[in-house]
Amino acid sequence: MPAAARIPLRRPGRRAWTRPGLALLALPAIIGGRWLHTELKESDPAEDAILTESPAAITLTYTTDVQLPPSSVEVRPAAPDATPVPAGSLAYLADDRRDVIVLPLNEALGGGSYMVAWTTAGPDGHRISGDYAFRVEASAADPSATSAGTGVADRDSVAAPGTAETPLPGGPRAADGPRSGAPRTAPVVDPFRTGMGFLFYTCIITILGAVAFRTLVLGPCARSGESQEVIASAASRTSVLIAMGLGLLLFLVPLRLWNQAETFFPDDVPGNLLTVATGTPWAAGWWLHLAGVILVAGGLLIRGRNGVRAGGWKIITLGALLLPAVPVLSGHGWADSPRAVSAAATYLHVAAAGGWMGGLACLLFAGLPALHRRGDAAIPNAPGAAGMVGAFSRVAQAAVSLLLVTGALKVWTHIDAASDLWTTPWGRSLLVKDGIVAGILALGLYNWRVVRPRLARGSGGRLLTRSAALELLLGTAAVGATAFLVTRPLG
């Protein structure tokens, strides 16, 4: 009988799945009103306002802070092929009001109808846009001074924005009442961006899982008497998985940057790459992405030919720990409130997914093949497949518990009410992801209660391979659902 059969294994008890179960039960209880999604809150002039004189500026107020560099506001007469109204540069209302954007008008508007078209991005980097109309009464302007076809008066009778005569924000109030705003946002999910997100998360999860597998699975196996041949072979195969993920991450650095610039500046993408990489709060995510790639690559280069040199793995670990911060800074993790809770939950959620799904990939493609190459019966006292699976199971239990708790926190910070889970496309997509995760949990429980005891008796190898492959396939689907969710605003 193989030596693995003589390794004492604890029978699965109720405590093994108590924490994940409690986390799932707690999810409905902690859902609350914490959602902050970027929308146009109000405008001055207001939508459909009828003004008695030309405004000095267009003022747009949003529900969250917005990013000025990728923003644009254009005012043009409501006529075919009309020329945009001459305007100044966009600016925040004040340093402490980054939820308000002001566009000063360089010339007074003549009588007629006007359209305001705007584009901006919230803290999560999602592009939102809209437009609305207002009207300036003809009697408010000198008809003889109005340029035909433009609606812009050829006079300089409107005080400059910010002066005592016409203070910002806005200009003269609308004749029909207080300011209002009707956002006409139309967030569109970009399939290309979603695909990049899928590859991005897959690479991060793979690299994190490889670090966790090498440290928390291969380490205990080596201390339990596993042969150096198996440890070195598994570590080398794990390094190959890291290199594959690293190559894709390196490819995605310029691709994601280009896609983001194209989203906001389709007419001049190359000229605005630097703006995207330096002028936005989430630009730090690009540099962390690059720093993580460089550190992991450097660690791979010095880890040693057999893949077990400790210095190289320490550098790989440092780079891997930087990578989950990238989605924090470039998505919902930085936009939701309270930000500290949302950011921490996002980071730990990605890290937990890496420990679980990435570790499972390493078990399936690195650890078990290394054991198969050697043969479980070659060394009588080696832990074998049962010992390796047992070590991974302990990692998976902790990762699943953390994944469920942080996922619940993410829902709490991102949605406004429990009904959003079934009344919004984002919520319904989340429920689909939760269904996939439930299937993975069921498979994990099956592996714990059925497959692992069979391994202890010297059988169950093929059953483990099939169930682990199915679990990894469902995990890949869950990553795809995550990529869709993070590129889609709530609504």
C-alpha cells in the first residue's frame, strides 16, 4: 500500500465549513446603503432652463468626485453642424469641491437653444457621459449682434467668471426655478476591456496562487519528509506558471493604458497616453502594475535553476503582493464608500481568490504532476498526494472564508439596497457569479468529504484530477464574471 495511506488525516468535521457558511448567512444582514455611483446631480444652467441672459459658465455637479483630465464639456447651438461655443479650460470649482466642474464661456450667448454635452470619469475610472438642452431668450441679447447660425453674440458684455458681478458657479439663474440636472448616462460595457480584465485577473490570481502554493503547500510537504526531487520539480513547474502569467501581464501594461486613453480621447490616443498615466487618481494603478511585473520578473531571474532559491522567491512574493492593489486603485475598490473598507476588502478578495483558485491550478499542473513523475510508492515516509492535498485544503479553507467575508463587504459598500441585486444588471450579474461560486464551494466540499479520505486509503487519484479540473473550470468562469462586474457601473 502506498505510504500516503498511512498518513493520519482528520475526518472532515462541521467546523471545516462553519466560517464560510456563517459568512454566507451574514451576507443579507450586512447589505446596506453604502453605494456611491457617479452621476450628474445638477447643472447650471439647468436642463430645459429658459434664461433671461447669457450664462457666464456651465457648472456641472456630480454625486462623487470626478477626474478632470479625461473630462470634456462642449456647448453648441441646437442646430445641425453648429460650431461649438468658444469656451475656456475646464476647472474644478475649488480645491475642496472636486465633484463640481466648471466650463467658463469666452463669449456671451445669443438668443436660441443650446446643447451641453459632457464626458467624465468617477473615481473608479468608468466613462460616463450625457447631454441636455437649455434656451436663452432672444430678448436677452442684442439681435443685431448675434452671429447667424451660431447663436453667439459678437459682444463682450458678460463679466468674466469669478468676478463680483457674475460669481461662479454658473451665471444668471434660470427663469423657471432652481437648478436641476437630469443625467443621461449610458454606461456601455466594452467587451474588449472586459476581456483584458479577465486576463488581468487570471494572471494576478495565478501568480498569487503560485506564491501561496510554494510557501504554504510545498513548504509543509518538504518539512514532512517529501523528497527534494518532488519539491524541486513542483517548484520549477510553479515557476513556469508564474512566467506565463507574467508574460501576459507585461503584454497588458500598454494595452490597458491604450484602451483607457481611447475611451476618453478617441481623436488623439497617442497624445493623451501621458495624461491617462499621470493625471488621474487611478494612474497609480498603472505604475503598481509595472512595478509588480518588474519585481516578479527579477525574482524569476535569480531564483536559481531548480526554482528553490529563497532570495528569488522573496522578490517574487513582494511583486505578487503589489498586484492586488492595482484593481483597488483602478476600479470600484477606490470609488465605493467607506473607501478604507472597500479598498481593504477588494485587496483581500483578490488575494484570497489567488490563494484558492491560483493554488488549485498549481496543485493540478505542478504538484500532482511532480508526484506522478516520481511515483507515490518510491519513498515510504513521503507525504505523497494525500499530504499535498491536505496542505492545500488548509490554505483553501482560509482563502474561502476570507473570500466570502470580503465579498460580502464589497456588496455592502457597492449597492444601495438589497433589491439592487435583482433589479439592476450589475446585481443580476453578481448573482450569476455567486451561483458559480456556490458550485465551486459544493465541489470543494465534495473533495473534502469524499476525495480526500479516498486519497488517505491509497485511491481516488483520478477522481481528484477530474473534480479539481471541474472546480478550476468553474473558478475561471467566476473570474470572467468578476471581469464583467468591475467594468460595469451599477445600474
